[in-house]
Amino acid sequence: FAFTLNRMLRTLSRLATRAAPRTAPRRLFSAEPTSSWTSAWEDATETIHSDVSFEESAQILRDLTKTDLLRATDLRDAPERFFEAHRILARHAVEHGPGFWIRFTVHYNLFAGTIVAAGDEEQVSRLADYQAAGELGCFGLTEKLAGVQSGLVVETTATYDPAAEEFVLNTPHEGARKNWISQGFVADKAVVLADLIVKGESKGPHAFVMDFRTSGALTSGITIDDMGKKTVGNDLDNAWIDFSDVRLPRSAMLRRYAEVDAGGNYEIKGSVRPFDMIGQRLYTGRVAVAQAALEYRRTLFKRTKEYSDSKRTFAFKGEPVLSDIPQLNALYEENDKRQAALDEYVGKCEAALAKVLKEGGTPSSRLVDCIATCKVRAVEDSIEMTHRLKQEVGSFALMADAGFMHLDFLQCCKFAEGDSRILMSKIARDRLRLVEKGKSTGPEEEQAMAVELAMKMKGHVDAGCNKQEAWDKEWRGVYDLAEKVMQRVMEEGPL
């Protein structure tokens, strides 16, 4: 399988004593996304627009974080509010593109969420300071040779230096540069995923929180450059990042589940692997992306129907409007049914995941499959339906204010937090492993497909192919099996 997780994957100042946990100020709203909170969030985000520089866009987010309407810890304490904030912001994407939504989720989900999940009490408490100061964070995971279609591979290294009690962050070659890092040109802080090296031994990917800039100046040893102009979202900065002997204090490593002591001894705390908790940001992100795709689609269909309902068309009798054209009317009806089914399913996934987040647990394998399915199905269905809509509404789709010019928002959704093809490959791989173990799961047709695919791959291996070559030869069968599994997963639901 091409996407194996091989070697899976000085912000916090050196302290003489551990700071006492900070007490968060009293909330003005309950933790649930009440109508009053929703109205306040809608008002606070009403003026978001894309015809600004990335610096101006970043300042809008700085100001928004300082309102304290959404806290950096709400992903854990009030996940319903976290998801509602994402949904509301996604509605702006029809008019203003994906830039601000991506900037927002990188800061709240990937940067802050990783600290919440993998940081200890002191590290998490620092988030309140960052928020009060309007400081923004970026998230360094993807690399030049390990992007959205390559799986989670981390070659950036963090080598512990016991003499200095510091980690030394390095990019070993150009292919290991952090790539497509949103907010890389404005971030004050960063969470960086790097292969931890202790006493010459790799301990796998771990997360480090660092000062990315101080008073606007990059930390010494960091080099960045622009990824280039994009089709949409140019109010969002995207950078590649190179590290050269960047020194981080020992306190920079997120240490809730693992730690390196002053002498260089590595300790796992409990039974949870650090990367398992870091990976949870992909689960929350997948639900948020699924919701964003559905909100974009809902808003685009609503705006288009408002136009077609008012657009008079010629007829010998009566006064028909564009919406009366049978193929467009049928498309509206089909979309209503398909969107309603996806809304319901994604909502169930959100509720199940929110429960896990509040309890501080990890999602079950069933919930993980449900979340992957909700992300793939919501995004791919939205891409299909909005494309079909564009083909049926004539010149309206060409108008700058119609919303179709930002359709590449859905392209961003397709590869964000796990490309659709990657997730489907994993679903099929996991299903084939059950066949290898002699387990019969799912409906008879699904089991037959899995067995047939496994036998075909075995035949290729017997003929001299390696497993990767066998997988590649049967790629169509891989995705057909994934579709069949996702159909069952949706029918069964997350609970």
C-alpha cells in the first residue's frame, strides 16, 4: 500500500518553575451554540471579505480571536460551538472564496487544537495568552515529498541536545521542506511535526510548539518563500518552510503523552501514542470540511434558485421562470434530497465526535471510518451537484457575484485533512486486511468484492509483482470496494 505511515509522522520560554494554571474569564454565553451566540458570531464575521491582502486578512482573524467569542480550547470544552463557527464562516466562501475559512481552521483546529490534544496543562494554558494578544499560529505537517496524496510521512528532524537541553530542528533535504503551510507569512507561533531523535534513535513524529516570529521577525534559522498565486484564496498566505539548526527549549515538545527529560531519556506517559492524539485534529478537521462543503453548496444553490425563480423566460402561454425548466427543476429536487441525507449523516458524526472530545477519549475505529466517509461523500457529492448546477443556469454562472467563481473552494475541501483518494485507499486497505485475517464482515456483496480483489492482488504477486505493483494494477477495484464499504458505513451510522 503506497501510503504506509512510515516513521509516522523556542515558543514556551525556559521556566524555572511551572506556572499555575490560568483561570479563564467568565463566559458571556453558554458553551452550547445558542441563538444569541450564533447571532453574535454572525455579526462579528459579517464584514469578512477577500479583496484584501493576506496581512489584512490575518489582522481580521487577530481581531476576531480577541473578541473571545470562540476560545482556543472550545474544541475540547464546547465542540458544538467550534463546528457551528466553521459552518457559519463557510457560507462566506460563495462570495469571498476559501481563504479566510482556511486561515481560521488552521489556527483553531490544527494549531490550537493540537496543543489542546497533546499539550500538558501548562502548555494548554498558554493558549489564553496567545488569544488575548491576538497571536496566530500555523501548523507544519505536510512536506514537499509528502503532501496530501502521499500519506503522513515526516522527515523534518528534531534532535535532542542534552548538553544544551534543547531540540535542534532541521530540514535534512529540500524534499523535507514544510509545504503549503497556510498562514506561514504572518504566524507568530507554530506547531511543527518532526521526527524526534533521542540518543541517535528515531522516536517517530512528535509535535513542538515554537516562536515562529518575534516582533514580526522570523526566528533565526527559518527560511520561507511563497507557494505562488492560486486560482482562489489569494487573501491567504501559503509558504514553504526550511529549518536550519533552529534551537527549541526542552519545554517546546508537547508533553502530555511523552517527554524527554534533561538527561535525554525518552518517556511515554500511559498507553496513548502522541501521534494518535495529534491525528485527532484530522478527525475534527474532516467533519468541519464536510460541513463546509455542504454549507457552500447550500448557499450556492439557494442564491442560484433565487435568481432562477425570478428570471422570466419566453413561453407561448403563461409566465414561466427559469426554475420551471424541467431539467433545472429536477436538479433542485434531487439536490434537496441528497443534501438532506448528507446533512443528517454528517450531523450524527459531529455529535458522536463531540461526545468523544468532551470526554477526552479517542474515536473508535467505527467512528473513524464514519468520519472518513462523511468527509469523502459530502465533498464529492457537493462537487458533482454544484458542477451540474453550473451547467444548467446559463450565463448566470459566469457572473462574478453569482458564486461559481469560487468553486475551487470545494477543490480545497477535496484534499484538506485527507484527500478523498487517500481516505478511500485506507478504507479499502482496512477491509482487505479483514479478508487476510479470514474475517467475514458486511453484506454478502461487499464480502465477495473484497475476496475477489484480494485474490486478484495475490495473483499479481504470484506472477512476480510486489505488493505495491499489485495494488496499482487493481486501483479501480480498490476504489469500487471503498465505495461499497462507505455505502454500508453510511447506512449503519456512527452509533
